[in-house]
Amino acid sequence: MHILLIHQAFAALNEAGGTRHYELATYLAKKGHQVTIIASPISYLTGKGKHSDSDKHLRLEGIRIFRTYTYPALHKSFIHRVISFISFMVSSFVRALSIRHVDIVWGTSPPIFQSFTAWMIARLKRKPFLLEIRDLWPAFAIQVGVLKNPLLIHLSLWLEKFLYRHADKIVVNSPGFIQHIQDKGARNIIMIPNGSDVDMFHPSDKGLNFRREHHAENQFIVMYAGAHGISNDLEVILAAANILRNKNQIQFILIGDGKEKPALMEKAKTQNLSNVMFIDPIAKNQIAAALAAADICVAILKPIELFKTTYPNKVFDYMAAGRPILLLIDGVIRKVVEEARCGIFVQPGNPQKLADAISWMSNHPGERKKMGKSGRIYLEKHFDRIEIADTFNQVIENTQKQWLKKY
């Protein structure tokens, strides 16, 4: 089967960013499918141009990738970001027209605009359209406050409903999304969660090389790895670091990039937070070594009602690494962490509660070890990326078979 994926933010293992689609695509290729990916030459995480090395690696894995023009200034402002999305929507459409013998078209959101391209290509080629929902966009953007223009809101909500109602199959990566998209007319929904490649992480690793490199050999490391955007609420971590500034052994390390990172770095400098270290984004094939150095890992989002629906991918990587989690996200992911007994829930938006939890964790090494081990075991049982990829493969194959029977 020839699978066409249109995904602006596609990232390979040697790039920073989420690699769910790389891992799924390589698994599908190993199962004998041909996978073609249309992606952006601009990193969605950093806003910088990508190197071509990742494309060469992908070809070795049995995957073709085409990079099409994308307006590069996506981190300047929300309007610039929308322009970037639309530029990719148009350029990916033109490129997809020339790709022959496609059996199924796979669209993924966000950004939602690229999924409209996937729908158009699927209909023009008379093939099934599989829509993957990884975020409730535009609802998240509206609640966070980055999408304010009434016309853009109206158009985005219309497009969201249109895609839900015209997809032949919808895949969501969190159970919290199902009710929302059903209310907007979605059908043929299946939940395939985020997860992690357990073979990539080694819980027994102490991360000594990472600690030496960053002069943190004897520190208690509180680590956050991920996007530095408005939704991530990283000012709460800085506020907790300020509360704990006199506990010299506690070191906060924030890995990643995003629109808010310069402001966060400036704030840490202004407040003279010597216990906070910012590190550039790390490729996925190197993140295990970084997480191995952490004593505890933080997952955080703003205290917004809709964020209770999310399954953040970083939580599963933390679990795979065998590290205890401080979770400042309520809802469905809290249920996972509590069932796995792999961390502590902290009230979102509350730096004092976060500081208190960090202090408690630092004084209870035995509890940290039990949490880390429990999280790894739970992940292996419920969220192993290989098993997830196998389920996704079955969905792809069944969707195409149902389409052939129908038409």
C-alpha cells in the first residue's frame, strides 16, 4: 500500500521535536508499505532551516520525503504563524498532486490547514482520507488567547467541523478528545494513544556524561524537556526556582525551544536565577541521555480546562526513562500517572506547590526510585510505541479495505 502523509512539523530521530510520525512511518515501511511524506524544510520547534541528512536517513528506512516551501517566520507572531501554515498548505497541495499511485492520504492536526490539503488530495485522487487529531485546534488556541480575530475563529471552527465530518477515519491520541470531536459531527473514531519506544531509554543509566558536560555532577536535577510556548506555562517553573534559590543542590534544567524562550531566559537573568539552566533542543536519539541525568521530570501546561483532555508525549518519554514525574496537568494524563504510581500531581499554575513537591522529592530517594520503576513497567504494558504502531497499521489497512468495498 502507498501511504501519503502531509505533515508540516515532521521530525526524524536526529532532529528535535516529536517523532511519533517518524516511528509510525518506519514501522509501516517495515510492514511492506510505501510511505511518502510531504513536510516543511523549517523546524516547527526552532523556526530554523533543517539539514538534509535526516532525509537521506529516511530513504534508507524505505520512506520518501519531500520538503516544500514554507514561510519561515512562524515564531514572529500568531499572524506570521498562520501565514506559515497557509504557505505549507498551498505548496504541499501542489507537490502532492504529482505523487502517483497513492492508496490512502493521512492528514494530521495541528496545524489544521494541512489536513484540509490532505482531504482535497484524497478526494481528487479518489482515495480514503484518514484524519489524525493530536490537539483540539482551534479550541486550544482560542482558550489560550492566541486566536482572537473573530473572522479567523469563525473560519477555523468551520474548517474543524468540515474535516471531522468528511474524514473516512479519525484517529485521536487521547481519550479526552473523543467527546469534543463527536459533538462536532465526527464519526468512525479510534483512539491510538501517544507512547514511547521503550528500547530507546535505559532507566539504569545515570546520565553521568550529560551531568559532566553541564557541570551538574552533584546536583539534584529537575528537568523539563519540550516546547517553550505560551501554553507550557514555564514561568511557574521559574517562580518555583526563585522560591528554592537558596537550596544550592537543586538545579533546574529546561531543554527545548519556542516563542517564549527568549523572554524566559531574560526573566531568569533579571532575577539572577543561577539555579536555572536553559539548553538548546536535543534530537530525539539523544534525549534518553539527557533524561537519564534527571532526578525528577516536570510536565506542565497552563491551568486551562481543555488541557485536561491531553496526553502529552513527554510524559510517556519520562516514564520510559524511568524517572519520577511532577505533573502540573489535570485530567486524563493525571489518571495515567496516578494509575502508574509514577509521580505526583501538583496543582497547575501554583509555583509554591511545585517548590514544595520538589523539596519533598529531593528528600525521598527511595520513593523516587519506586515511582520511576513503576512508570517504566506501566509504560511497557500499556504505551509501548511498537504495539501502538501495529494498531495504527491495522487501522490503515482496514480503512483502505473498507474504502475498496464501498467504491
